[in-house]
Amino acid sequence: MTASNPLTTAKKSFEFYSRLNLTLLTGLKAHDLAEMAAILRQVQGSVIYHHTHHFLVQHQHLSPEPPNDFAYWIRNILLEERLGEELAAIDVMRFSTIRDLRDAIVAVIENFIERTGNVRAAPAGQEFHFMRSVSFVMPTGLRAANLLEFRDALMQVSRGSIGYHMFDARLRLERDDNDFAMWLQEELGEDQLAAALRNLDPYTQTEHGLRRRMLGLINRRLES
């Protein structure tokens, strides 16, 4: 049940963290679809993360919304439009683990190869280079014990902090949730507000737009 008082004090304060991503080359590259599928099966999860979630965060300003990095290469370098569309259609929000997302991507590629027998190679110098993200998590020094303090802190934190608590949380927790929604529900009893934040799709808007949407929901709750 939603808390009757939006200024209810939580037993456990929310601590805002931020993250900095460092991109590293793995030294692995694929010349065609068969090599891409084989490498995807063996690389670390941080590689899958980089070419899906990190790619989306970096390119949120583009319109229309770009696909994941694998789809981009297949569509624009291998000129396999149909396969590129199939990979772009994979909804990363459906997956709470990198393991399951990896399996879905590989399955689409291998099914395409099986159907068409197509292993067209990339032109020289345009191979797919696999990279991985290394994340450094840091405290921001901002805490919130109630909804008003949470709103004020959310106005101050960096985009990296919003990304950490909204994007990374689902994979870290391996559940269909984010840090903000969990705290609001579990510590403040704000079930309805938590559900509203949980239903926001962080992959279809900029982090600036996401912050604005969250603040709007919180302000309406504070004014109710």
C-alpha cells in the first residue's frame, strides 16, 4: 500500500553512486557471421554489455534510435539488412542477465546462418572489433532518507549516477527492477511511485529525459 505521508523517513537511506566506464580492446575480431557467433559464445559478459547497453547510452542523442552494436555492423558493413533488423528488434529490457541476452543474440545469428548459409565477409579493415567495458563505481556523497531528499538529490546527481542505478542495477541484481524503484517500495512503501519508475524504459530516452520524467512523477507524489 502506498505510504500516506510522502515525507516518511526510511530506516535505510538511499545512497547515490555513480559509475565511470573505461573501454578496452579485447584483441578479438570477427570477419563474418560465423566468427561473430563463435566469439560471442566465449567472451566475457562485459563485452556483451559494452556492445548493447553501453552502445545505447552513448548514442541516445541519435534519431531514430540506433540498434545494438552487433546489428549496426551487420546492417552497415555486411549489408545484411534483414538480420540487422532481427538483432535490432531484440528488446534488451526483457533480459535481467547478460547470459540470457548473449544466448538470444547468438541464436538469432546462428538461425540466420542456418537458413541462408550466408557467411559474407567484411571488407578488409572493417572487421568487427570486440571491446569490453570496465566499470568503476564511486559514491557521490549524496543520501536520501525521505522522498523530498530523494527528489533533491536526483536533481543534483550526474548522468552516470542515473545510468548506474537504472541501467546497471537490473543486470547487477539479475531481476526486473532498478535501485530507485526497489528503495521507494521497500523502504518508503511507495508502491505506486515505484511501479511508475519501474515501467520507465531507460533505453528509449536520454538520461536527461529520464531524470525529467522521474522528477515529474516524484513531484506529483509530493504534491498529492
